[in-house]
Amino acid sequence: MSGSPDGAATFEPDEAFARQLDANDPLGGFRTRFHIPNGPSGLSSVYFAGNSLGLQPKSVRSLIEQELKDWADRGVDAHFEGKTPWYSYHEVFRESGARLVGARLGEVVLMNSLTVNLHLMLVSFYRPTRRRHKILIEQPCFPSDLYAVKTQLQYHDFDPNEALIQIAPRPGEHLLRIEDFEELLDREGDSVAVVLLGGVNFVTGQLLDMKRIAELARRHGCVVGFDLAHAAGNVPLQLHEWGVDFAVWCNYKYLNGGPGAVGGCFVHEKHGDHDDLPRFAGWWGNDPKTRFRMHLEPNFVPRGGAEGWQISNPPILAMAPVRASYDLFDEVGMEALRAKSIRLTGYLEYLVDRIETDRFKIITPRDPDQRGSQLSLLVHDESKLLLSKLQREGVVCDFREPDIIRVAPVAMYNSFHDAWRFAQVLGRHMVPSG
Ligand SMILES: *Cc1c(COP(=O)(O)O)cnc(C)c1O
């Protein structure tokens, strides 16, 4: 019986096999680098909600304590004399941030949070003309993105009912089709200013072919941006090579940077040095050479690259946890993480498929190339009740209206045994009660 995506290995349903997969997992040791919450029984939970809030790396505490110490011991001087001087703290992410999303040095900055960064990017990259003024997004679209885009359209005096295009799955389907993007852009591309899509959809877990979409958008003269909230730290990205104009992501989902963590932002090199791009400026985006000349420098001179979009000085205590997270990603490497993610998600899929029931179905793509570490279960009835039953047995996953349970086996810290336990619990609740 083959449950393996690459056909090279086969899965078996028993617990011993799960243990064996864990024993052979080269990333197995990383689990101990995280705090895993306990379930109601006192045993560690099956934490499959890392797509919503990633777990805390144990190294976070000492990194925050270091900053508290520098603040206590040095006060304002820690800006230049701390262990990691605060003045340039955001620069510690230059290399790891670029590696994470496939960018060149200078194309990535950590600042603000996702929706704020999306607004800042649209200020610069949504530059509507009468003829080309529409924004294309997907359905289902995360509400914050939808609000941001609608209010940007209104800010430019366009009516979202006319100027917002949403590409949706076909009737009776759950996933977007690339041929529908092609067809839509062939038809309406001339009027589309910005194509803005989630790289991995937050409801279905569908991973879009971002390279292909960026090509299509470019061919039609549209700016292309991605929301990578569910993609960064989940799947390998090549933003520079794909020619993506801008991207934004949050660092608290797959990236384990802590609740409300400082967000990430990518601006392609081809735009980074255009100081004439309209932007909302603040002192931290200014050339650091003249930043502290304060009232002597009335004119904003953006520093090159993505860092030129910073506004305020960075929240050091909130950035320290993200450092812990990015260090871990550097240590593991996206390639190894992706290899485990494909195997772990495939194994979970295999186990869930064995449950004999028609009460739910998996709507996430079956093809590993079209998904990351998430399976979305469409539950036909009493989905919320099912979720609370799972929770009572120490399974943490989440729910999206109206009837989707999202299950995220995260390669960084979840085990194959977690997947096995999940399938056991789910299977027990699918037994007809008679
Ligand atoms: C999680 C998520 C957000 C969150 O936005 P914040 O500004 O960080 O609160 C936005 N968009 C998408 C698609 C998300 O998944």
C-alpha cells in the first residue's frame, strides 16, 4: 500500500511504524527545542495549529532577557553598545530573511505587521490610472487583506464593486485553477493594476504556482504581490527569481515568532532604489548616515532596498523572538524542512484517508506540489462540535467558517507519532454512534 507522494516509500497504519518514522527523522531533534503545550490529560497535546500560532522556541527567553539586561545596564547607550546594538537590530535579519523567501540581500525587511505592510506596499505599488485601476484577489480571501484592498481602492476614489475582481473556485469546487487565472487575465488584464494573492490559501491550504502567476501578471503589465502569511516558513520560495514585485508575511504562524510578531516585507531589487516611488516615510527608512541630523535634514532620503520602507524604530523586545525563530530556520534549512513536511503531511493524509466515513472530506490538493503543511477537512455536519471533541482529547487544530477544520502538521516540531495520535482520535469520533 503506498501513501507516499514520491512513491519511494510506503506507509503502514500501526503505531510502531509511526515510531519508526520518528526514529529515522533527521529533524526529529528539533521538537525538543520548542515548548509543546499539554492537553487536558496532562500529556503533550497534538499541536496541529502552527499555521495559526507557531509554538515558542525555548531559545526565545534568553534572547528577550538579553535585551532586558542591555536596557537595564546601559539604557540609551544600548542603541550602539548593546550585545546586538538596537540601532541596527533589524539588520540581523538581512541574510536569514533573504534565505527564507528566496530574496537577494536588501530585498527583505522586518517591520510592522502584515496588514500594515500590505497597506504600505499598496501605497507604493497600487498606482491606478483610469484605464488600469483594478485589483485582483482570490476567494476565499483573508478578511484583513480584503479590507485593506477595498479601503485602498476607496482611498483612490474607486468603487470596490467595480474595481475589485475576485477569482473564485468553479461552482462545486474548492480550489483555484491556473487556467482560470489565464482566462481572466486574457479578458481583463489590461484593466488590472495589481494582482494580490495568498501564496498558500489560508482556508484550503492550496499552494499556488507563484512563478507562473507572476509571469502571467507581468505579461499583462500588472504589478504582482503575494501575501505569504501561510507560505513563509512553510514552503520554499524564490521571490527574486520569480520576479515578484512585493510580498508581505507574518512571523507568528509557521515562523514561530510569537503572538503579533513583527512582520516581513519583500520589495524586488528592481524597485528598491527608486526613491521617486510614492511612499509613507518615517525616519527609519531614511539613509542612516543622515538620520540623526534630525531637524537639519528636512528632506526624506530613502535608504536603498526594502529597508527604505521602514517608518519607525523597531520594537526590540518584539523582534528578539523572531531572531530565535529565524536562527532555527537557518539551522534546519528550507530544503530539509520541506522534505519532512511532504512526508509528514503525506503520512497524515494516508492515515486520515483510512478512516471509513463520509462525514468529512479533505479539500486540500492531493498533489504535494500544490500544498504545504496543512490539510483542510470539510466537515458535513456538526463541525464545531467535532472540533471541541478533538480538543478535549488533546488535539489542537482550528476552525474556519462555515465548516472547515484546519490541521497543520508542522515539520519543525511535530512528530509522525502526532499524526498517528490525531488519526486515532479523529477515527474514534467517526464511528457511527448507532
Ligand atoms: C494571518 C493572516 C493575516 C494577519 O494579519 P496581521 O496584520 O498580521 O494581523 C493577514 N492575511 C492573511 C492571509 C493571513 O493568513
